[in-house]
Amino acid sequence: MKDILIKKVLLTLLLVVLQTAEPCAMEVKHYFDAVVGIFNAAEADFTYEIDTSRYATKTNIYTRGLFDALYPFAAKYATSGKFINNHMQTENYSYESQSRFNNRTKKVIYDSCGIPLKSVSTKNGKEKIKNIKIRTDVTDTTDLQSVMADVINQYTKKQTCSAVKKVFDGKRRYNVIFEDLGKEEVIKSDYSPYFGEAIKCSMYIDKLKEHGNDMLWKMASDSPVYLWIMRDKETNFPFIVKIMVEDTPLGELNVYTTRIEVKK
């Protein structure tokens, strides 16, 4: 059970880092390294396509090294949607994952207003369809991945990451609160070529009296996750250069951006 929880924390945080975008037509590919405790634990590559009306993401994540020997895992994620009055509205979300013993898939079906209606999941080929109960408080909500992209879009316009975003993941309704902590120097590391002045932000989850067993969800409601945003010198593209969680079951977690490619 502990290794499952650790993987959930690592992979969800990687997805958080992956959601970065400039509000114009472009395609961006990111490369990431994740270091947790003593482990150089995982790599990821991510492609983000966005224009003034639509967006789409594709992500590959896989463990490596000793962490891969202990907790082997690979996954593919995809999210797509459209912009409604400058707000992101999710239309499709799916993933496929492979661990040592299990292959899992999941797809969430949304209505035309971006409200999730049902999920279709499989475990080792066995399918399960679950209807999602419609709630009156899920209007104008989105998924966590789109929230992160929305915050970066906001940063390009207002130069601040402070925001409160409403999320409904099909089970729980909660707020994700971002606070701008001002400028801070990102020091040079062996994992990333990016360093220098950045905007430091914190991310905190307000559970709104909801309950659940997701480890990241619990951690981010007890203490913040920290993000550093800077702009690429060549393209002026804003991206999250680093993310940090001070305390996980295996120690401090740091996710570094190692390279970005931008196509306009």
C-alpha cells in the first residue's frame, strides 16, 4: 500500500508541473526529472497544444533507476477541452498505466458544459462503468490539470499566480488556492539548466469538508506545495521551473524542468 501511495504523490505532482501554457497558438514540449529523497525517481515528457479556443495535453511518465526496480510504473495521460469566456472547460480525460502486476485505464465522460457524467475504467482487462452523481455545486468547476494551466495563463496576463480555482474530480468538490510569495532566486542544480530569478507560489487544497484517501490531496491540505515560475529567455514563455514538497514518505520531493521546446 505504501508504494502505491508514493507513486500517486509522485505522478500527480508531475502532472501538476506539466500543465503550463501561453495563451496563443503554440505547441510546447517539456522534459522533467523527479527526485524524491535519495532516488532520482522518474522522467516525463509532455506536449501541450493550445490556441485561443482549444487546448490538449499528452504526457508520458516512467520510473527509472533504483526507484524503477522497487516501484516500476509507466503511464500515459491525455486531457483536452476548450476555452469558454477565458476559462478552461475539460471535455476529455483519459489515462493508461502499467505497474508490476496491473494494467489500468480510465476515461471520464463529460457533458457539453464540462460536467463529468461517468467514468469507464479497466483493471487487467476487466471493465467498470460508474455514473457520477450530478451535484449543484460543480458549476464552473474543472479538473486539477486544467487548473494549473489556467493559473499559468493568468500569470502571463497579470504577472501573479494568486488565485482560487474550483475543482470537481467526479468524487470530491474542493478549492485549489494559489498564493504569490514574490520573487526568489532558483539556484543552479545538477538536474536543470534553468536558474535565476523566479516567482515563488504556493498551492494549497481547501477540502471543503470532503473526505478521501488520496495522499497528495491530504498532504496539500495540510501544508502547501511550492512552485517556481520563470520565463524562457529565448521565447519569453512562462513555465514552472521547479516544484517542491517538503515532506513525503521518502523525504523531500523536487521536480525539475530539464528542457523545453516551443513551436509557434
